[in-house]
Amino acid sequence: MKRGLTGDYSTLVVGEEQVRAFVPHPLPPEPVLEVNAQLREALDQALLALGRLDSVTTLLPDTQLFLYLYVRKEAVLSSRIEGAQSSLSDLLLFELDEAPGVPLDDVVEVSNYVAAMKHGHERLRESFPLSNRLLREIHGILLAKGRGSDRLPGEFRRSQNWIGGSRPGNAVFVPPPADRVEECMAALERFLHDLPERTPVLLKAALAHLQFETIHPFLDGNGRVGRLLIPLILCQEKVLREPLLYMSLYLKQHRARYFELLSAVRLTGDWESWALFFAEGMREMADGAATTARKLAEVSVEDRARITALGRVSGSALRIHQALQRRPLVSIPHLVRETRLSAPTAASALAALGKSGIVREITGRKRNRIFAYERYLALLREGTERE
């Protein structure tokens, strides 16, 4: 259904130029979004895929181990969309305090994302509502250190921003004027709280994400907060118990189509095409996450069986294997802290794991060595490689 423009233009002067900034109408769309047979099927398939993802994680030996690493994979992908070039290995090395040569600003940005996601999910677990206050808290953590720390962390913007171009006058898109941001975000918060009416959860996530991106309420970090909003909505609505559904890989792979649909909603009101794209992406990403979880569980079981057959060293090797599932890049000092094994015992167990092909030393050094749990890390790296 084509509705025409889904907002109004506000004319303002930036520098010496007159600029038209777009102010979106409050959600939900009017007339209401038309759920035809194709869209209904896509939404149903996405919901089924989310159910499979939620259930498969309960089969893992330790869901928190999977969540720990999967959130980090998403952090890398989401920051990659914004131009950061850190890899998953860079982030894991940074967290291990063994990061010589990694792009520091990039890896700090990714690390901030992990902390922001963790904070948001913990607040929801405490029954704190998904609200503008929480979004500002998340933004404050996201920009707490490194790039963007001078861009009003935790505060809505007080000046004009724009997307594309070198200034608002030649921008691809100009979000609402700063003095309209509070009003627009208040309307979005009401929508998140099912006012004036309840919206089915997957449509809520689709519409809220696009509306947030249109408002662009912060000076920096809008894309990352907008993508974090999606799993937070799914957890708030109890579709997922853990924040394991992330759209960054899908949006990265379909970047041109994503921006085309954002523009189509604003200019023509084609919410239906956007919702279809979003539902298809959600199904694809949920199926991908469930497949990764299953493969990681299989690798863990296979390797535990191989380690058990190692004989005398198997007990300490199994403790190291458990630590490797949490952090598949490790140093001996880290393992000593994690497992409470002595350094010689940890080194002997790592040597046995190396001979079995489970672990590989990646520095080539005699001191300050780093060990990688190869198969586990390879599964998590999929889609995060540098371009």
C-alpha cells in the first residue's frame, strides 16, 4: 500500500543554507499496515525461526558461553557497518590485554558495544522498561570511551545532523531538527509501550527500528543503537530469553536494499515492503544463529570425547577446554586465572591439545604465547572477515 509521505518537512537554516529536515509521523502507520498473504507467511516463518533459536540454545551445555561469544560477533559486525575494521580476534585479544597492533579506536568501539548490549539486557531482566531513558543509558555506554566520546554520550542531540554528503545542504537525508527530537522520541516510546494500541512483536521491531533510524536522535552511534533496539524488543516481549537475534550481518549483506527501503517508507509510505524485508532477514538470521549454536555444541561434544581419550592429562585438558569455549583465544596466564591450574599444568594440557589438533599456538613466540581454539573460532568468525 502506498500512503505518500510519512512525515512532514521542517525548513531550517544551517550555516547560510536553507535545509528541509524530515519529521516522521508517529507510529503506527495510517492507514494501518496491510498484512497480505506473503507478509503473513514471512512473519510466521520468522516467528517459527525465533522459536527454534530460543529452544536450541537450551540444548547447549552452557547458554551463557554461546551468548558471550555471539554478542561479540554481533558487536564486530555492527561496528563494521559504521566503518570500524576490528575483527573478532582483535576484540578477543583486546579483552585478553594481548592486543599489540590492533586498531585501538576500532576495538574500543566494539568493546563499548558489548558493554552496551549487556547493560540493556540486564536492565530488562530487572524489569526496567524499554524506554528513552534506557536507550540513553545504552548510548552513554556505547560512546563512553574512544571515538564519539565527545559527541554527547547518553544525551539526545542539540544540533542538526545529517546522513550522506558533506553538510546538511547536500545530504542524502536530513533527520528532524534538534528541537523536535524529544517530541519524536516520546512518540516512539509510546509506541514501544503499545500506545495507542498493541502491535504484533515482529512488526513492532520492524517499525520501531526504522522510526529510530529516521529520527536519528543522537549525534553519533544511531546505527548501532538502532540495531541493538531489535533484540531488546524481542527480549522485552519474551520472544527470546537471551539477546541472540542480530540483524547486522543481514543489513551488511543487503545494504543497498536496506537504504532503498528506508527511503521508500519515508517518501511513499511503503511499510509493507520494509516489513517483508525485515521479516525475511529475521528468519535468515535466526536460522543462522540456531545452526551456529548446533555446530558449536557438536564441536564441543566431539572435542570432549577426544580429550577424554588423552589419558593422564585429560582432567586438566577438559578444564582448559571449558575455558576455551568462553574465550577461544587465550594465554597461559589467563588460563591459570580461569582454571586455577598451575602454569606448568596448563602448558602441558595445551601441548596435548595442540598435538590433538584442537588448539593452535598463533604467535610463533616462545614467550607471551596465544592459543586459539581453531574450529570453535572459525564457526564464530563466519561473516565477520575483513573486506
